Amino acid sequence: MDSTLASVYHGNCHCGRYRFELSAPQPLETIACTCSLCEKKGYLWLDLSASSIKVVRDDGSLTEYQSSALKDEFCNHCGTGVLGEHTLGPLLGRLLVNLRAVQGLNPFHLEKSAKVVKLEDKRTTDLPPPTPSDSLAHHVGSCHCGKVQAELLVPIKDQVVKEDNCSLCTRNACIGVYPNKDQVRIHGREHTFEYKYGKKFSGTTHCKTCGVTVFSNVYGPPLSVLEAAPPERKERVMAAYWRNMMLQPLNVRALDGVGRDTLHIERSDEGTEGYVLDP
């Protein structure tokens, strides 16, 4: 790599337990792989064969998960995927870093210039058919290893679908759909860990084994805060609170057979302002 043409970036999982410096030539050559794990995690890779990476902090938080196509390393505290190495296909044997974990990069822009690498791999687990009580499910999905599953009982085309590039969603690549709790059935909650950030009004869950996000939890602000709202706004604020508390967000990427190109996704391009990495 010609260092005179390289730029130095700083990267980290969201919680900061794993941090690195990346020296990479310009422009960044972003890769989007279509294997099942990369699709569920929304990875945007940089091939490190022409770049260099230096680990500056490693608290031992990375968990390794092996699919049939990818050896994946993600933080077992915040869920951020950091490193990968494909075991088959055009990227065989190449060490990759997830550009979503690099500070100052907008994934919306990276996606537009990404080189798509086609790779069809075999899932190691299959979803069981819905039970009779769940026969009305319109969409079924899971994490990659299959331990965490969700059924959406309403058509996704009738739901609001959103994506933003805040510091957490940038790293998780989550695309959210927001049905009510009675419109969703989730199986395998016990196989997840939860990460809360900031005011902790919500929590993002990840499968302990493969790291994929299937659903999130909504907690909302404490009622004591809402009850302090001015009288003229209190009724409206409380109504919005209870509507929010009825939601069971799902990650669209975890739903099998849902073509994202067929959905109207409301994108909010506000960036990572306010995100501060602890020392």
C-alpha cells in the first residue's frame, strides 16, 4: 500500500470495547456480499489486502461465529460486527473489516458505491413451520443460526419501515418495522443479549450465538418525566407514550424472503451527532 495515498480512520464497536486504526487507500472500495449472514447483518466490507489495521484496544469482547460462507467476529456486549473472513466464493481467505464500524463514514453513501459480490450459501438451520396458532403469519424470520425467531402477523407492506444512520443503527444496519406486540410472535428471547445506549429508552437485542438482531425492546422514558409535562400537552404526550409502549420493533433484514427493494423505506440521514465514545 502506498502510504502517501492512504487515509487513516478510527473505528470501534459501539460500546468501545474493541477499537482500531485503519489505514486505507482512497477511494475506499466498499464490498457488499450477498451471502446469508452478510445480508442479515448488512455488512459493508473493506478488503484489508491493500490496507492495514492496528488494534488499539481489545477487551476480549469479540465472539466468533462461523457460517458456511463467513467467519464473523462481533462484540458480545453491543453486537457490532467488526471483522470477517469468507471461507468460500470470490472473497475466499480475505480478511475484511466492516466499514460500518469506522467513524465518520456514512453507510448511505457507502452503499451507493459498493461493489456487490454474489454469493449464495446454504443456511445451516431452517425455520420450523409456524404452529397452528401462528398460521396467519405473513412473514417469518430468524437470526442466522435460527435460535431467535419472529413471526409478523400483518403484511409488511402495510407497516411503516424506517432506517437511520445514528451511531447505533449505522453499526447494526437495522431497518425497523414497528408493529404492535399483538401482531408479532417471538421465540427464543432467552438466546439473546440486550444492549442499551444513551437514555436507555430502548434496547437492541442480538443472538448470543450469531449476533444477528431480530427484534428490539421499547421501554420509553419514566412515567414521572411524562407526568411533568405542561397540562396543555400532557394528554397528547401520554397518548403517544402508550402507543409507543405497545410496539414490538423487528429488524427487516431478519425477515426471510422480504425484498427490501420492494419496500418504501423512510430514511433519516441525521448522522451520529451526540455519540461520544467513553475513554
